[in-house]
Amino acid sequence: MVFPDTKSEKGISSYSLNLIENVNKQGLYIEKVTFMQGKPLTFFKKLSYLSHYDIIHIQHEYNLLGWYGIPYFLFLPFLGKFKKKKLIITMHTVLSQKEQFQGGKLKTLLRKILYKTQNKCINFSATKIIVHSEAFKKILVDEYKISDKKVIVLPHAILEDINITDKNKAKKELNLSGNVYLLIGTMMSDHGHDIVLRQADKIGKTILVATNPVVVNYRNESKIKNFLKLNQDIIQENNFEKFVRLDLGAIDNKRWWKYFSAADLVLLPYRGGIGSGIFADAMAAKKPVITSNIPYFKEFAKKYNCVKIAENEKDFPKIIHNAMGLKEYKKMIQGCEKFLNENGLTPISKKYKKVYESLK
């Protein structure tokens, strides 16, 4: 399995390590091959090593290698077709050609051309493509004309048996009280923190924003700093300090799960066609989630009670308050438990093993 080194990226690398560990428990050993995010030469040095393997599984996200994703055009055909390997590619994000990107018309056009070309390259090279939702599969099949039989939907595997602190105890340790609505992870415009914070007075305390403004897994640090400043201005200009607590700084593993332990709801007001590792961690902690109206979440909301969708941005306060009703909240907790039971690392790892064995 090929994925970024944990020193250069945190999300996909951690996910890959957990998946490998659990597939190994099923009796199938996976060799780890890593590269440094944004530095394609560190990957190219591994190509000769990879040539010894018959099945190669690559964890993919647009521009993960850097250089606008162009290196994928070079090595995918080399491995998949010219070297005649069985190539599996997990696409953690699948962007639609209907996506509305930030920036001018020329930038939008160039990005769409780049994604279309890259997806054609993936289709040409890959034996199987894995995505985490039916919504992503639909985009690949309908828009990029990739065969339905080639695309496999395997939900983002959820961590099992994590160490969760009692909610009231965690709130006390974090100096919190009352309801806690958690926004956690990288602060960038796609994650929509501003959507919630502009309505902080209608939501009420405590909206807890936990983020590290200096991160390793996002390619443009200036965008993060600018978006952080935008949200700080929203809080200050509207005197929302009494509703919002902003925790800035590195978040180690223990503190990460303590934030989830203290939360009553996890808020994911995302923009656009993206997936979410935060959603997976919320399910691991059995915490109900309030999300924006995007395809990735809509299919989970239909199947499980763990997700409530805000149809429009202005609906977040109403949906949050409804979810906190005693009867509704209990249903959502049960939905989280069902989601975890069906999509934990153990059941998903068994499915991965079947995929690998089918290619032998």
C-alpha cells in the first residue's frame, strides 16, 4: 500500500496505517510504502521497489504528490499498464465537473481540465477504484464514464474501541459546561466554520472550535491563516466571544479524543463535494453530527439516524436545537452505534481482504 509519510501528512497516512494493521489481523500481510506529501521525487525513488509486487494499492487525493497532481499522469500508466500490475486506487475525494471552485473563471476551467484528465488516467491505469460513498461512485460513472463494475464503494473504516472519557468529566477537564457543539480539524474555507460562527448567537454556547493553525497536511498555509483571521473577525465584530471558544494549537491524540468526549454534537458545515475523516471520528466516538446539504452526507442521513442535514445555511440553529431534544438525541446516538457496528475497521478490513484476494 502506497500512502504519505506521517511526518508530512496526518489524515490519509493515519487511516492507511490503521487499515493495514486490521487487514493484517485478517491474515493478509500488506507492505507499507510511503512518500513525503508534496514531494513526488520521494515517490519516484520507490518505483523500482514497487516493481517487485503484483498488487499495488495507492491512496489518492488530488495534488497529494504536489506539482498540481501532474506526477500521477507519469507513474499510474507505468505501474498499471506498462508494468502490468494489478493497481487499486482509493480516491478519498472525487470532484464533480459541476463543482463551484473559488477563484476566477480561468482558474476554475483549468482545475476542471486537470481533474478530468487525471480521472481519465486513473481509469486507464486502475484495475479497481475504491471510493467511500455512493455519491462519489455516481460522479465517476456518470460524469467521467468509468465502468460501474470497476468502482467499489467501501465506507471510510471507523476506529473501534477508542478511549472515550465520560462526557461530563471531559467537559470539566476542558473547563466547559452546558451544551458543546464541536468544530474540529483543519480550518479552511471548504470546511465552512464561518457558516456556523455567523449564527453563533442563534445557536448558543458553547461552540468549541479546536484547530491547529500550523498544519502539515494542507498545501497552502496562507489560506488557512486567512480563513482563521476571517473567523476571528466574525467572532470579535459581533461580540460572539460568549458563545464561541477558540482553542488554537497542536492537538495530540489524547486531547483530540477528549474534545470528542466533551461534545454533544459535531458540526460539519462543509461546502462542495468533499468527504470527511472528522465524520468517521465522530462515529468512532458515537457523537451525532449536523452537516450541510452535500451528497457525501445525504446518503448516510437516509440510511442512519446519526446525521441531520441543514438544507440551507440558515437552518443550522434550528437543526442543532431539534437534535438536542431528548428523544431525538437518543435516536441519533443509536444511529451512531449502528453506523460503527456496520462500518468499523474489522468489518471493512474483511471486505478489503476479499478485494485483494479476488485479484490474485
